[in-house]
Amino acid sequence: MSRHVDSLAVGALVSLACVAAHAQTIGDYSRAQRAMIESTITRNVARHSATSPVDLPVLPPAAASAPVPTLPPALSLPRPGPIEPQVTVTGAIVTPNRALAEVLVDGASYMLTAGQPVPGTPWTVAAVSSRRVVLSNGRGASGTRTILLASEGP
């Protein structure tokens, strides 16, 4: 056998032994494949650099692909619903005359009082105090969120 075939056989035996030793990941396989390709290219560059370029065979035209069947409406995949905005209450300002809650909607900050709707959401600010903010979406008790605020001092 030629030296090239011998090296491939030895490489195959070594890789089989390695596979038996531990499982191979896709990354391991990719690195081994890249090393083998680079080795082959390096060996063949010297051999083919003295000769003229190799003519590649002409490939037959690709066959027309079959049309993709459409699924009946009952089997079609469900469409995802609209993504609900991220609502976060970051704090409250309470003065003798007014109580404001700082509400973030997808990163945009709003200062809202009780009774005001949270922009872009179904939520409304129901109550604001120094210790908590209550949001309501009109679905009864299951449609409220109470956010407890951290208090400063004792």
C-alpha cells in the first residue's frame, strides 16, 4: 500500500480508539476534520504547483424540486401571540399632595399616579404607597400585581 493509504488507515485506527475512549463532540469532529483537510491541502500544494490547474468535470443540471405540500388549516402550526411588554416598577415618590410610581415598560420610564394606564400594556396603576404599588388589568383578583418596594431606614 502507498504511504498515503497507510497514514489514513493508521488515522482511522487511532480515531476508532479515541472514540472508544470517550464520546466525540461536534467541535472535536470539526477540529479533526479541519486538521485532516489542511494536511491534505498542504501535501497536495507541492505536488500540483508544478502542473497546470485541473479541469473540473461538468455537473449535470439540478433536477427540479417537487412542490412542497401545504398543510390543511387544522394541521397548520399555531401563530405565536403578541409578545407582552416587560413591565417593572422601580420605585415610588410619595408627597403629602401626590403619590407617583416609576414604571418601566420595555426600558422606557413613566411616572404614573393611581388610576393612570401603563402605556402599551393592559395594566393600570391601581394604588401607590411608599411600601407597595398595585397594578390592575381589569380581570378581577387574578388580574392584579402587587409590587413590594424596599424601604429606606428603620
